[in-house]
Amino acid sequence: MEARDVGHRAMAANLSDIAAMGARPVLATVVLGVAPGTTEAWILEAYRGMAGLGARHGARIVGGDLVRAPATTLSLTVVGEVARSRVKRRDGGRAGDVLATTGPLGASRAGLELTLRPRDVDETARAAALAAFATPMPRVREGRWLAASANVHAMIDCSDGLSTDAGRLASASGCGAELDGIPVAAAAAAVARAAGDDPRAYALDGGEDFELLLAVAPRAFRHLGAAYRKHFGTPLLAVGRLTADPGLRLVVANESRELVAAGWDHFRRSSG
């Protein structure tokens, strides 16, 4: 990856966490671990990537630290602010709530596949997948807009895969989750087919899409979705619902089966 993309991606991951709380980014700090052989030009380009995306969303880099390290590392902290009445946590969902995402999933996983291995896909899909992987866009504006609705009960960013993040939101809310609509990005479907993979696995377990996953009061979902489409030009995509029964399930052809979360877990090696 280009140094600017590395910086952009690091900032995007942190801004996405702010977006999931419905907050406005304010500032960022960066700890840079400099490995032997790292050039000044690489460092400056990485900072341009971080600073550019941060400034676009109102978060300016105000400080940090530099240290020697065996490998080049970036550790960012982004600070945001949100009114107490609008803050969205992952533990506010209720049984019956509609689970929805702000966009289709799996394109970043497809971009990783293309980065690692040559695949025969059309240029449109290739460009979309590589952009989703290298320069993802956090849903900061969308998060703040959704946070203004009392009918949005919980939010989390879909950074570790839908199967993992839906399970986390459901568990934190004292619920289970049933997924019956997996919104696979077109680029993900194209790359998965070329690789001989299941496109749904890219959306369920790939992660790093940085879309928002939200729990919405069922009676309000149609109205909220219409208003969202009018405001942003894209739909909210229903992926399932929260249930009173614990556990995570996938519904395919009207049959429900247990779904094992296979996305990224920071405390174990990913099986996805």
C-alpha cells in the first residue's frame, strides 16, 4: 500500500468508531513507531493521508509521540463530542428492532484478496474493491444524522465483519440476532466468484467495511429509511432483527441455523 493510503486507512478506522457513537470528531493524536529504514518521505506521506481525512471531518492532528520500533506502527486516538441525549452505544437495542447497515458489505475483503492475489475481474469491480480496502470512507455524517433519531436505539461500526459485530451489538443489548438479508457489495460478489469463494462470507466475516450497523424501532424503520435515502441518496439496508432469544442465527430459504461469528477478534486469530 502507498504510505498516504496507510495513513488514510488508520484515520478512517478511528473516525468510524466516533461515527458509531453519533459524535462529531474534534481532534486526533498520533503515536508513530519508526522502524529502521523508514524514510522521511514515507512518514510525511502517511501523515498527509491521516491529516487529509481527519481535516475533512473536522479532526485535526494536535500532537502525539515518536518512538523507535522494530516495525512501523501507527497508533491513533480520535476525540469527538456528542450531546448526552444523542450518544449511541451498542447496548441500547431491543428485541424486535430492525438491524440495518448504511451500505453493502464485503468490498474491503475483496480488495484485500486482489492485493494478495491476481484475480480475473472487470476493471469496475477491481477499482471499487481496491478503493474500499485502501481508502475506506467512515460514515461520520451518517452517524450524526442517525444519532438525532430517538428511534435508533443502538449503533456499532461494521469493522470486524457483520457476523461478529451483529453478535456484539445483540449481546450487549441482552438480545439475540437473526440475519435474513446479507447485503453483498457488487465488487465483493465479483471478486468472490473469481476466487471460488462464497460472496456472503466476504460480507459476514470480511470486516473493515466501516459501514454503520444500527438497531431501529420496527415501526419507525420505513420512515427513517425514506428520510435517510432522501438525505444521503442511498438506502438503509435491513439485514435482520434483534430477538428475545439469545444467540446468532442466519435465515436462508426460510430455514434458520446457528451462525458462528468468524470475523475479526482482537484477542484471537481470525478464522475468516
